[in-house]
Amino acid sequence: MTTDSLAGLARKVKRIEKELSDESLMKSVGVKGKQIGNRNIQADAGGDLGLSNWRRGRPINMGVRFDTVSAQTLEIGPRPRARGAARVLSEGRKAGVSRRGRPVSASRGKGTWDRASAEMERELPDVARKHTSKVLRKNFS
């Protein structure tokens, strides 16, 4: 092997290392997880992510977000302001009185987040495998 071919191989290995980095992989898994979560919320919330009847004048954005916690850990969940609404959508609520004294009716939970989590557990490992295969095929074909 010549020096040029070794240098070319080193560049290729660096490129593969970057494309298979934890950050790149986490982003592809996180984007797919976000899509799954948003799709489940939209199905149970009446077609939008705004929960328009939840707070008049200032609907809650129920969109899902992902954060990289560490090199191998990804956290996928509702936005911070929407966590309470997501819990009610998933688990339901008891009848009672709101903080402002308005009556609040009971609602039955729809299991939204449980369904989304189960779907993510089934599909996200495949996303990681496909990402890895795509990078390897691209660089070794």
C-alpha cells in the first residue's frame, strides 16, 4: 500500500467515524421518536398539537422534543409546558374544581404516551440499524 492510499483510507475511516458518531445516530433516532410521539398525540387530541380547548387564548403546544442526555442516552417526551396536559391526555383526570374555582369534568385517559412509548421501543432500534447500514453502504460501495 502506498502512502496516498493509506491517507485516503484514513480519511474514509474518519468520515465513517463522524457519520456513525453518537450525535448523528442520536439525531436520527430522536427525529423518528419525535414523529411517533407527535403522530400519537395528534390522533388522540383531535388532529392538532395545540390542544385548542385546553386553555382559551393560549393553547398548549403538545409537540414532542428530544434531548441528548449523554453519548448513549436520548430522552424523548412532551415539551416541559405540555407535560401536565400530556399526562391528562394519557391518564385522564378526576372531576373537581380548578384553581380559579371553575368546575372541571372528569375525562378518561387514552393511553397516548404509553402507546407512543411502546411504538418507539419497537421501531427505534430499527432506525439505529438502518442508519448504521446506510453509512456503511455509502462508504464501502
